[in-house]
Amino acid sequence: MHEFVKRAEITFDDMGINSSGYTFEYNCEEGKLIYFLDSQVPYQRKGEGHLSVSGDWKLEATNPINSIHIYFEEK
């Protein structure tokens, strides 16, 4: 993920982030392109087993991208 962000000249602040991946939107005249990058997002964890809670995600520890999905949404 770090390599993709660097090459795409964007930042993690430009993306929506959830546990299953990253979303980036690009606006164009006819609508917008929505990119979903399937890459597990590592989170800080507290506790163990069923009593664990997810905290903030770890920016420094990303995983490889499994797939990229691109959707078009009309205006």
C-alpha cells in the first residue's frame, strides 16, 4: 500500500479506510470513479480473543493489495 500511495501521488488522508481495504474517489465531468483497493488493514488491538477491541489502524504496517476494483458513478 505504501508503494501504491507513493506512485499515485496521494496520501492516506485522501482515502476512506475500513478493515477490508481503502477507497479513493476521482471526480470527472460525467460523474466519479471509485477505486476500491482490497488490502487488509492492520489495526491496533487490545485484549485477546472475544474480548479484543480494535483501535486505530497502523499506518506504518500495511499489507499487499489483493485486487483493485474500479466503479463509475454517474452524476
